[in-house]
Amino acid sequence: MPRELYPIVVKSEWIELIRSGYPALRKEMFESLQHIKEAGGLLHLMTEHKEYLATGYFGKQEKGVGWTLSMDEQDTIDVAFFKRLFEQALDKRNDFFEEESEAFRIFNGAGDGIGGLTIDCYDHHYLILFENEGIYTFRPMILEAIESLVHYKSIYEKRDFLIDLQPVKGDDFLMGERGDFPEMLQEHGVRYAYDLDAGMRTGFDIAQRELRKVLMDSVKEKNVLNLFSDTGTLTVSALHSHATHTTSVDFSTRSRNKTTDNLTLNHFTPEEQILLVQDAFDYIEQADKKTRFDVVLFHPPVHVNTRTRQFRTEQDLSPWIQKVIHLTNRGGLLAITTDSPALDALQLKKAVEQAFNKLRQKFEVVWEQPEQKDFPTSPSMPQLAQKSILIRRK
């Protein structure tokens, strides 16, 4: 049955933004969305004079109500449409296939033309992430398109949204041969465990590739603190490059266990490193004034809202950077990373400057994360990229 196409009038003040290619759709852009009842409904965006602007889909995600799909009124949103966009994305990643890279992103949401959808490759196991209910309704088309284009061991999915306030039930495994997870991949000579069949988190963050590399070039004979350490991939990267010692802090027992697995996988002795199951915010606040490290890695969550802790990146990052500076030796390195869509790279740098200025201290930027070839971003939404900066405390 054909998918219903809803005519939507765009308010005059938003017309040029949509014409410029801005992909995210928000409620305030439109005269009315009252008549749209189903996630995945196609939106025929137009001016009040019925001039065509774009085709999008309805799918609530964070503060948005959907994404644009095409600026061509003649486009039909079908298997051929998805296949065309996937082919374009794959062509841009030929180097990864030719170099036989084991982990990279083959489709990066709005940066590749479809907001709300990402696809990762883990040694020919493919993982499709649906970020809202609307894009999930296109699942049969997306699967048919991707299956026709790649050689795969297996295809898995993750669903990062709720329906009626409940997670979407179902097996993450879709097709191919189910992986024997956890499996191992290799990057820059280091081995890491990953698992596509154990909840939302795979255990390996592909987006941190460049950070891992620059870290490996910077930590020889240095003492490293890894805050919000998750599965310890940065900890293992540091030790592989001859860091003298590491301290990893994360609130979950799972994090400690996964870090132990990654250390063992690379023939390091976990007992020789410090692995703390503790809220990293608490660790920062409770650290002795004499506690100092040569390298500090700070990757806080986007937001925290509990009875005992509130944290929002856009308003709280700079004050917490101030506190982390005190844990960093003079001349030491501080790496700050955020996935927050509320900040772009320039705003991250500004948060760093504010923190150092508040303390009347100086710093120099050693490295800023460049755009990675497999993580293109929409030029109009640079804040969607993961941001990392490495600075030296003077």
C-alpha cells in the first residue's frame, strides 16, 4: 500500500533554511502538524503558495519531528531511492574496503542524506541503528537495499527509540550467520572485543578512531587517567603505546569487566592497572589535591539527571573542565570528547577557553579532531559530529 504523503506548509521564516539543505525538521517550522498521525509519514514540504521545497519523513527524535529525504519532487521514496543513497555512501568509503579496515561507518545519518539512520561495519558484520520510529517504518526497504549492495557475514539492528514509553522488542539479529560474540577486531595494532548481540552498546566506539591514534602518539612513559572509561579502549591504546600506568574510572561493573577483557586480550595484566567502579564525577570531586596525571581523558555523558547528579553538556561542561584541569600536571595533556548535539567544535573550544581563563591559566591546542571520511556531517549541522580536542596545560 502506498505511503501517505502529507502536504505541509513551512513558515516563511524557515523557507530559506530548508532550501539551503538544512535536514532537521522541528515543530516550530510548520503551520500545523496536527493531521499527521503515523510515524514514517512522508512530508511534502511547501510554501504557502504551494511551491515545493523538499520531501521528508515524520519521526520524533529528541527535539525534532523528522528529517528531509530529498530536494527533488520527482523522487519516489522506495528501495531504489535507499539503494542509490547507500551506493553513493559506499563509493565514498572505497579506501576502507580496499585497505580491509575492520571497523568503519558506511552510512552516517544526515551527513549521507538520511537523518536518523546509521550503518556500521565490524569486520563484515553490519549494524543498522534506527534512531526514531519514523525511519524504522522504512526498515524493509532499507534491508533490501543494503543486502543487495554489501557482502556480509551478518546484519544486526539496534532501535534507539521507545514506542508507548517501552523499548521495541525483538531480536537484534536480522540475517546472515549469527556472530559468535564477543568477537575481536584490530586497529592500529591493538585488539578490541565487540558484541553486536548484547544491547545498545557494542563495546567499541568507531568514532574514536582518530582520538585513539593521536593518544597512542602522545602517552609514552606517561601516567594516564581515563574518566568515563566505558570498555577501556583508550586505556588499552595508551598501554599499547607504553604508558607507564593507567587509572580507569566508570560507574558500572560492566565497564570494569569489559576493560579487563580488553586488557587481557592484549596481554596486559589487569591487576597491574587501577580499575575503579565509581561515578567519575564523584572521583573528580573527591580526588586528593596531590592527585595528578600526565594525561587525562574526559568523555562525560551528554546529560545526567538523577536524584544526586544533574549534568547537561551545554551548560555544565566548562565548570567540569575546570575541575579536571586540577588533575592534570603542568605540561600535561587533557583530552576532552563529547557526543553532544548541543555543541559544535568551536563551542567545545570556547568551553575549554572559559575554563582556563576562569583559573587564570594558559593552554595550547595540540590537536583537534578532523572530520573523518566515514563520518561526514551536514554542513548546516556541524554539531552532530563527535568532537574531540587535545590540549596541553602550560
